[in-house]
Amino acid sequence: MVNTYNIFNPRLAGIILFSLGIGLSCIFIPWYLVVIFSIVFALAVFLHLRQRWWAYMFVFLIPFMGIKYPAIYLTVQGYVRGDAIPLLPYLSIFATLSFFISTIVNSRKKTFKNPLFIPVLLLVSYAVFTIFWSPADVDFNLYYLMYLLVDISLFYFLFHIIITNDEAFHRRLMWCFLFSGVSLALQSLWILYLMASNSSGLITLTSVKIFDWLSLDLSARPPEKGIESVHGFFLGPQETSMVLDTIIYAGMGLMLTEKKKLKRLFIRIIIVMLMVVVFLTGTKSGMWSLIGISFVFVFVSSQLRKNFFRNSFIVLATFVTIILSIIIITGPKKRDPRIINVSAQDQSSMGQRIGYWKTGFKEISRRELALFGLGIAGFKFVTIPQMISHAHNIYLSLFFDFGVMGLIFVFLIVFILLKMFLKVLKRQNTYYQHISVAFAINLLTIGVIGLVYIPYYMGYV
């Protein structure tokens, strides 16, 4: 009997369509772009069968989420570039799609109902509608809408994967999270070495034009003034300190649940290492949020609160030791003024941020769009002449772009998250309850840093 293939077999049809798609795409875009996107697509298909591998991969690659080579860039008004959308987080779209496919075919019989689905859907839908009255160009709006969709898809997928009853998997994921912080810290220490040796780095810019308004960067240009601050290879100082802050609190939560003394000691060493790097970055938001919220963590955690004064003294002594060590080692002439002076005039000041906010209020008032907003990334577009990158305040950024309506959606999301974690704060007996406290502290950290930084379309938040 001769075996025959059914051309309508879904797997065979998918292979045929994928092959045809690659062939046709070569007509319109360069071959190397076809290779890049083919590899990404193949990886997405492969990991579809191992969804938890997605979680391991995304968590471990957090230090690389800001990698801007290769990345998609938007050319605004012919000479100003928009923020890069790194290609790496695009995998989150495939991850989310694979999750939906698995849900539809009942490969996951029990799924956790995400209480954030409706408010997030409303926020994205409203972002789409803002395009109709936004003063920005349509391609500019669509570009940042794509950026927002990438961020939300990553959050939505990881939310479903992380909420699980498999404690062993979750512990492995948290260890992966911790080692991603070690990777970022080692990158920052290497940058510190380059600063000490006055090296400008060996990175050169290679850009490939796709369309008149879109280009692909395969590498990045080194700083014109050389390396001036400590940070990860692919993240700036602000982003590096923020990511390390969140990893530190996740590590604290993991430490409280570990029963083996050797593992607890190892986690403590990693946490202190990450704290040192946070202070080396010299970012005021990262340092002061780490100092202040650490005491909040001691108070909120039921285990640490039992010996509140002793644990608070240990935290304070650790910070004082780190700061004094950095000052002594670097010398009084080379130390970063941010460490001892929160009002350093030679650094980015609060006065500049207030100027950004005044510009935003002026634009939104002049256009009478306080209720509806300037549209997605509208503030960034109208302030192109002033060369303002973003509002440097996530809440005002949302207000400038989405108006009062956008803030309502955001407050709804915050209310749901707060309600979820308040339940956990009452009881802290199990592993998940301790970890949930750590994640609540992480959200608080992001919220505090968001007062002076973080645009809402930042992928690694």
C-alpha cells in the first residue's frame, strides 16, 4: 500500500506556507533580513512545544532586553530617530501566540484567569483610537503602538507562565532571575574596567535602510565622550540600576524561602554584589529607591519584621559599608557626586524634568486635549524640536499621551494589583506568599523610579 500525504494536513500546509513566505519575502527585503526573521520564527515554533523554556529564556535574557543591535529604528522627520525596538522582545509575541494556540486546542486544560486582561485590553484599544486625533504622524503612532504591544505581550505571557502551582519550576525560574542579575552586574563591572583604562570600546555603527522611515541597526556607535558611567552592555545607567533593584528584592524573597544555609549564604553574596553595582551606576533614583524600599521590605515581610530593628540595622550597615568602600577606593576626586549629593548640578537635575513637564502641560493645554491626550507617543513627537526623549515620569507620560482617560485605565490596573497583593500580606507562610511579597515590592520600586524616569513603552519594565 502506497502512503500518501494529505495536502490539507495542518503541519504540511504550515511548512508549505512558511517556505512560500520566505521565497516571496526575498523579493522585497534583503536576504540577511530574511535569515534573521526566519531564525526568530523557527525558534518560536520550536519553543511552542516547551512553553516554560520561554520563561527561562526571557528571565535569563533580561540584561539583554535593551540590546539595540539588531534593532528596528524609526526615522522621525528625516533626521531624528525614535527609540529602538530591540528584536529580542519580539519573541514575546510568538510566545503569547503559542500560549493562545495551546489554550484553544486544550493543551492547557486549566488556565489562570488574568484579572488584568480587560483593563489592559481597554488601554490598548484606547491607544489605537488616539491615533485619530494625535498630532503625530501615523507611522510614528503605529511604531510606538507596536512597541506597546510587544511589552504587553511579554507581560501577559509571563504572567500566565509564572502563576503556577509547580513550586520546583518557580524556584528554578527565580534562580534564573538571580543569575540574570549576576550577568548584568558582571557587564557593569567590565564597563567600570573600561572606564578605568580610558577605553572607548570597540563598537561601531552599522545601519541598514529598510524604508525611508525605517532602518535596521546591526551594531551601535560608541559614546563620543567615552564611557562616562557604569551600566550594562545593552542598558543605560538608569535601566541597569532599576533592573538590579528588582532582582535584589526577588533574591531577598527567594532567600527567605530557602532552607539550606549554603544556598542562603550564596544568595546573600549575590545580593550584596548587586547592591554594590547599583551604587556604582551613580543613579539617584536607583540608589535612593534601593535604600528606602529595603526598609519597607523589612517592615512588610513577616519573617524580617520579627526582628525589625536588628534587620534594619544590618541593612543600614550594609549600605554605609558599600558607600564608604566606593568613596575610599575611587578617591575623593573621582567619586560620583550623586553618591553623597542628591543635588549635583553637573548631573541630570530635577529642574530639567520640571521643564519637560511644563512643556507637556503647555502642549496638552494649547491643543485642548487634557481629557483625551496627545495620542500614543504624542508628547515625544511634539517635543522633537526640544530634543526631549520622554517625560521622565511614567504617570505624566501616560497623562500627556492618553489624558485623563488613560490614567483611569492605569489606576484600574494598579487597583487590581494592589488588591491581589494585600491578600498576600495578611498571610506569609508558604513559598508563593513570600515570593508574592517580593514581587509587590518590585512593583513599588518601579512605581517609585517611575516618578523621575521610565516611559510606559519601556520593554524590560
